[in-house]
Amino acid sequence: MQVHRGGTCGVPFQRRTFLKGAAGLVGVTIMGVPTRGRAEAPLSAPAGGRSTPGVATMRIDGRAKVTGQKIFARDFNARDMPGWQATQWYGFYLCALTTEHVFLGLDLSSLPDRVKPARIILGDQLSAAVRKPKLRRWRDPLVERRVRDLQAAAMQAPAGAGFDNPLSGEPDLIVPRGNVPDFLGQAVALLMFDSIARYRAAKRFMQFRDAEFQIYALDSAAAKGMNAPFPPTTTYVKYFQGGETFSYATANNYKDEINNYKDRIATFLSGHKEFLTQEFDVSRIAMDPMFMEPEAGLAWHEAALGTLHLVLGTQSPDGDASNIKSMFDAADSPVRLKEIRLTSCYPGGGFGGRDSSPFSLLLALAAAFSDGHPVKVAYDRFEQFRVGLKRPAAALQGALVCAPDMKLQLVRMTINLDGGGLKNLSPYVASLASLCAGGSYEFPMANVFAQSVHTRNIPGGSQRGFGGPEAFLAVETALDDLAAAQKWDPIAMRRANLATAASLTVVGGPIAQDLQLAEMLDRVEAHPLWAQRDQIKSSYPARGLVYGTGIAMSLQAYGTSGDGMVAAVLIGPEGRLTVQSDAVDMGNGSATTLGVVIGGSLGANADQVDMGCSTLFGQTRLEESTDYIPHWKDRPFWTAKGVGSSSACLTGLHQVHTVQQTATALMAGAVLPAARIVWKRPDLQLADVEWVDGSLRERGGAGRASSRAELAKAIYDAGLPRGALGHAYFQSKWVEGDFETPGGTRRLSLDGLAFYGHGQDKPNPNPVPRQNTFAPDADVWRYSRFVWAPCVNVVGLTVDTTTGRVQIENVLSVLNAGRVYVPELVSGQSQGGVAMAIGYTLFEDMPVGMAGPANGRWNLDKYHVPRAEDLPLSASYAPGRRAQELIVMPETPGDNAEGRGIAEAVMCSVAPAISNAIRDAVGRRFASLPITPAKVLQGLAQP
Amino acid sequence: MIAFIVNGLPHEVDESRGDERLIDFLHDELNLTGTKFCCGVGICRACTVAASRPPNGAATPIVSCSTALSSVDGVSIVTIEGVSEGGALLPVQQAFLRHFAFQCGYCAPGFVMAAKIFLDGLAAAPVAREELDQAIQQAIGSHICRCTGYVRYYEALREVAEAVLDKKG
């Protein structure tokens, strides 16, 4: 089986979508990596050679990875790219050393000739449009609506009424001479080299010597906008008392009444002196995702054709292409663009750090200055630490208020994120953190404020959990402190307040899902790690260690306030099945999952899976508008959102659904009519047939059976569709519609459908109008999120009170994953999430400012990510053995036969479980991550 | 001249290039990009290749990002591209696949190389079963993986190692 990145459908074509700009239409083509006729392992190959539909016995991309084949962007050079000019240039950026002095320029006079660059590009040499590109953010309608409202308000404000830099654009890609850098690590120059020898020699010569080559004014100065929040901020006030209701999701005049209801909350509390208040003050430093492949890529501007070629491993290929087009859109652009051809590679890890990363712009910029040669930009690890997107540092203060009967009354929380120097996605992270402030519980009242603040630090953005881990750290440690203070059982306390399907979040939106939270706690209570925790604890003092057990829950909300997905399913002339998705597999295994989920519809797993196919949406011919006015009923070719960035948590529900519905469309529109022809049964319906051992036959065993190859021949002979292209939109519910197919009218949970015909040089599917549309209510976006991936974590650990060292002995994770398609991938995400959380809770430490990675001297000698010895490695608990055990709750009817997006779920509550376990062990709360040995010793030394 | 072998083929570079890194030579001149660059300072071990000095033949793992060409004079290097003959996968590669041991896969070649060296050594000099976990920890315990938490890597390698010991009786 072949693996392609945005592949070819077996037909030489160019998948295109068009981006409209001032310079006209610019075509964008997303390509697969150049394959070399490698034979790939089948998706599943049990003994006997026939794969089991719906079952994966190995990763679809596994063979390529385990044999070291070229699949990552970093692997490629121009010589590997078909049709590219072979002579390659190289570029690297010099980074700002201060935000408190004007940058005056470079002094490279000390460079020996052998390391001098062929070209130097400074910020003031760039046109404004290139230096400060307008970036499109089309990520979460709820947040973008707020930005739109702020912009509208700003336009109506009196002149000079306020400083609007955070609304008006991005910092310079390269700091112009005469300006103060906006953040540490911001580029101050691009150095270009025409030979690899000179490039490598220059990097070696210049490394760790930045101050010798950059000139700054002596006088102090300040960058603009420092410490201002990146818009929008988020405020959720909820008041549900005595029949009176107020919340973001339900109030007609929410903004105007916020302060009134804050007063109402205060008044209510003042009438209840018996209530208990548990204050909290938790914090965490920024975290580096430390994905294993430092960002790298190739770019080549083929001037004669106006084509920009890119090779990139990114989580947001369509967004990157759009922003690059925007950068080169003005009349004075250094390059003329008619087309962007993006080869979308498998990223070597992402975790959010490659989502909307500035790297793609910096790579594209280099292509404008390489004299028409391809150029490679490849960060080393020092550079990646220096400029790569971080998990923003966070500080959370507030309180939980609880009645004496354990019933929670109020969550009050202020969340401050250090967004660093670029807005990126940190306001979106703050927004989701606000929702997650309610944890796994029903709160009748809430007062939550969150913001991401512009600072001089390395920019922060999307990271695994997207704000959830921060909020759960605050809520779960506060709950634990409250339970301990009141001598309540920590599980009993949680049970008394669990959210249910009938609950409303702090936003006021419904949970409306079968969470199984109580059942998950049942599993925890029955497990020996919890049930025997006192007995386990008693065995450690003899070894000079103290032991503690901690529990924490999380209710991670995945997706956004409106998600669009696209997929194609194709059948070749001999029955070979191909699945195509716009999503990027960053290691989470979405390619493997999407390959097996068609097994139920089409009787076999996919022979080929193409990921990163970002031109699919353009082929749907669906119109997408950003005015937030729904046109579901009056426009049969309209959707509220095309596609978004790839998050690992979007596989289990969103991407799977879209692929499965599209496979059903192909079944209905091509396979069924083919069977009617072959069997001479014009009355045949989908309910009459089933797949058995790879053949389609009539239910009940009577009648003919046909292989997929026979049916495919009939499809091609009759000119029936050779593929289906489906688009789906989810916003609490899937949009549905009736679609006419060659097999009859079919109702599908899609909002767009097209069929691929035959004899086309380029794929040009025929769109089918959507009829009798069912769409979500127009205001459900106000709920913020609609789907949840609950998890409970129990951690058992030891503390060495002489060294302060904490060792994780055991982890138990109980996860509600809904329908599980590939169990190995679910457990892999769990194990990876546990490891990452242990890392940032105990080990990963870096100061801000020039004492940290911004100084260009940080690598893995300073930033300690967990190694095997830091983690429990057995997969099931047994006394005396370090293990991490995962219990996946069985699927229930309430799951509607759908999976949940779990890539973040297990990780989210590990940190508070660790903090709670340490408190259980030593009787002290450590609420500032990372909990280093030094902090432990310092805490123990206090009275 | 500095003379060495890579995947069975001889190479020579001028001594003036002795300070250059082995990984850069593999990537730039031989287009062997299966050996992955990650930290560049010899810590993560993603860039592990096998090195042996003929005629002894016993391979040791070296980190190619921190190995100067001058130190591989007379050495035979095997990279991930050179471990399997005719496209057949090693037992440990098959085990990594079967166990879904890796995720993004960037660290996988380094793990394969270290595991192969360990298993070849185990076959030549078996250890007692009760020492196997410690031996595995020594072989791959310094390798960094950000995606997986290592559980499945260890499961897979243990399975293959036990099969080696079984074969040795």
C-alpha cells in the first residue's frame, strides 16, 4: 500500500484551489512527497494475506518510518524533487537579542571570506506587505466573532481613543533597522548562502556569538504594545440560581449584564456564610513541544511560471499557503505568484507547535532572495528552542466555593497566559481554558476571565490540550485541597458534583453527552492502585521514601465552535480503494485510522491513504463565507466553514465521520448501481446487501456475490462515479441533507457532496446540491464546544525528602474514548500524553528572557524531556512494578457509534494528579510547575 | 585521506574535512537521510548508526551528529538504509511495526540501530533473563522519544530479545 502526502489519485493531475487576492487568483496545489515506487506494507496483513476490514495490524506509514525513508520535510533537498533546479541555496536568520534597544544593523566585518553570505536581507529592504503580512485566522468562529466585534467597536471609537496595535496586525517578520524588536528571537536579518560548505561553516563560526554581529543603540527604548492583551479576552459569568439564569450562551444582552451578575453572585454568597471557600494560585512556565524534527523546509520560486514551490511539514498547510499568498500579494511584491505548489510532508511531531508556525512565512520569504535557486531553511535544535512556538506560561488565581454538603457553588478564576511576541493562537487557548475552568463538574455560578498578554518572550500558541491542562491544574488541585481541609473523601467530593448529560458548562452550553464520569470513578475506586493506596504507602518509609496517591479528572473539550472537514473515497478500475483527507497525520495515526474506518461500508480497508490534501475543499465548489450569516436553507452549495488546522484530537469523531459518510456516498452512488447492473436487480437497495469476505452479496445468502474488482469493472464500464468527495460540518450536530446519487436519493450527514467522473485530466468532481437540509440552530456557536473526552488519572509516586526527587511509580488512566477504531493508537496517545505531562510537571524547566532559550544556547542538555527511566513502562499494574495502565470505558449507546477525539484527553489531568499525590505524600501543596527537586526541598523546609 | 565504509561501500575524504560531522556527510554527499538530525549534540540519539572497526566486526552505536569524520578513519558504518538486505525487515523492525512502537517515527531509525546492535550482541553473548530489562535499558534507555512514552518500544524489543534468548536455549 502506498502512502502519499496529498497524493495523486493514480491520475496525473493538479489538485487546485484558488485563493483570491489583490493580484488576482493564485492557484494552490498540495502535492504528495515524491515516491520512488516503494512497496509499502499492507494496512493489515494477518496470516493468509487477507486483511480484516476495520482492523489495523500496523501503521499505514509504518514501513516507511521504520526503514528511514524520505518522508519528513527535513529529508528533502532540491535534488530529490522532480523538476526542480538542482543547485540549492541555504538560509538562516539572525535573532533579536533585546526588546529594549533600537536595532541599528549588522556588523559582519569579522567574518572570514569563507563564511560570508552571498546575500544579506534586512527588514527595511522589504516592502510593508512582505515585512508585515496580513494573516488570516479562521480557526474558531466564537473567537473570531469577538475579534470582529472589537474591530467594529474600534472603528466607531473616537480618533485617538485607544491604542489598537494588537488589532492592527502582526509584528515585522524581520525587524527593520531603526526599530525596537517586538520579542526575543524575532528575526533581524536573513543570511543567504550559495553553497552548503559556506553555509555550514558560517553557522559553526557564528553560533553562540550573536552579540558580535548585531548593533543596538545604547539608549533604552521599548517595543509597542507590551503587556497589552492580545484580543479578544474571554469573560464567562454564569448565574443559575432560584430560577434565574444568565450565561454567555443564554443571555440576550450578555455584555451589558456581566457586571450586574457579578454583583448578584457576590450578593448570593454573602447570604451564605456557611459556604466554604478554597483559594488557589497555580502557575506553570512555558513549555517547549520538543518535537523531534526541528522545523525545516524547501522553497523555490520558479519566476518564469510565477510558481512558488514549497516542501513543508506543517499542521496547517492550507492556512500556511493562504498566509504566504497574502505576504506576496501586493503590487511591490518581490515575487509574482500565480501558483503555490506545497508538498505537505509528515511532520516529525507537532503537538500544536507546527500549527500556524511563522516558519512557513520565513521559508517562503527566503525563496524571494535566492536568485531563482531553491533554498533550504532548516533550524538546528538551538534555533528551534530559540524561536519555536511554546506552550504559553500560565498563571491562574481564584477560588472554588462549596456548600457544606460538598455541592460546588462557584468557580472564580483569572487566567493569564504569556502569549509572547506574536498573537498566534494564544487568545484561542485562553478562550478554551475559560470553558475548561468548570472541570468535570456542574457549577451553578461561574466568574471566569482569561487573556493572553503580549510580552517580549518567545511566542506561545497552540499546544496539546489547548488551555485545558492549565484550567484542570487549577480546579483539580483546589478540589483536592478543599477535600483535604474538610476531611472529605476526594472521590466522594467529585461524585457529588459530576457533570452529566443534563448539565450546563460555565459558558451555559449543554454537555448533552453520555460522559460516564460516575462509572469511571467506579473503575478507579475498584482498582488496587486506589483501593490499596494506604497499604502501598505503608511499604515505602522503610526504603527512605514517602509515597502518595493523587487523583484528578479532566473533561477536555475538543474541536472548536464550528468545524468543517473534507474527505474523498475513490475506487480504482480493479477495486483498489483510496481515502484522501485534508488532515495531516503528525504521528497520532490518523492516516491509519481513516484507512480502516471504511471497512464497514466498502468491505475492505483502504489500499492507499493520502493525507494533507488541502485542495480537496476547493473541489467541492462549496461557498464559504465569513459573515456568520447561515445560509443552510437557501444555498445548496454553502458551508459555514471549509477546513481548519489539523489537531490530533479531530480524528476520532470529525475526520472519521466525514470519511465514513463519504464512503457511504460512494457505496450508494457507485457500488450499489454497479451491483444492480451485474446482478440484473434494478430494485436492489443498500439494506439488501452486505460485504462478506471481501465480496458483496445479498443478505440471507441467496443470490449472487461479486468481488470488489468485478463491481469496479462494472462501475468503469457504465461510467458510474469512480469516487465521492464529501464535506461535513459539525456544530453540536452534523449538518444533514438529501443528495441525489446514481443509486437514488440518499440522506447523509454531510453538507457537501460531489462525484468524480472518468476521463478527466484533472479531478473535477460534479457537485450535488444539498436538499432538505438539517442544520444546527444558528446560535449554538455560543456554547463554545460540544464534544468532550473525559479522563480520570490516578498517580502513585514517591518523594525522596533528602533530595527532593519525585518518581512516578504508577499511573492509572480511565478514559472514555467512545468507539475505538485502532486500540493501539488510543493507548499510544495515552502513553505519550502521560509522558509529556510528567515531563512538564517535574522536569521541563526554562527561564524567560535571555537566561532561557531566547539566548540561542539551549538544547537537551538544559531542557530535560523524560527518558524511559523517568516513566513507568509496564502496561498493567502489579505490586512492586512501575506501570501505567489504561482502562478504556466500553462504548455505550449514548456514543452514537462514534469515537471521541482523545489525543489530548489523558494528558490533561496528569499534572494535577501528580501535585495531589505529592500533597498526599508530604502534606504540602506544590502548585508551580515544574515541581523540581529544589522546589520540593524548599517547600519541605518551610514550617 | 580519511577512508571509511558506509553500508558496504568505501569512501574517502581529504583530511582537511576531518572536523565535519558524519551526519552531514551521510546527508549531503550520500543522500542517506534515514539517519535523523534532532538535537545535534549527541544527547537524543536519533542519529545513531552502527560503527565497527574491521576485522573485529562487533558494532557499537555512535551518534553521527557528534562524530567527526576524522574519528571514523578505518571504520565501517552501517545506517538504517543498510540494515536490511533486499528490502526484508529485521525482526526488530517487524516487532516495532507489530507493536505500534513509534508514532511520528522520527526517532525510529535511531531505535532500530541501537536495538539491532544490542540484539546482535545478545545473540553472541546472551544474558540471564533476569538481567534482560537492565540490558535493554542500557541499549535504548538514553534514546529520546517525544511521542510515545517508550512503553511500546520496550515491549517490542523485549519480545525480540526473548526470542533471541530462546533460540540460544
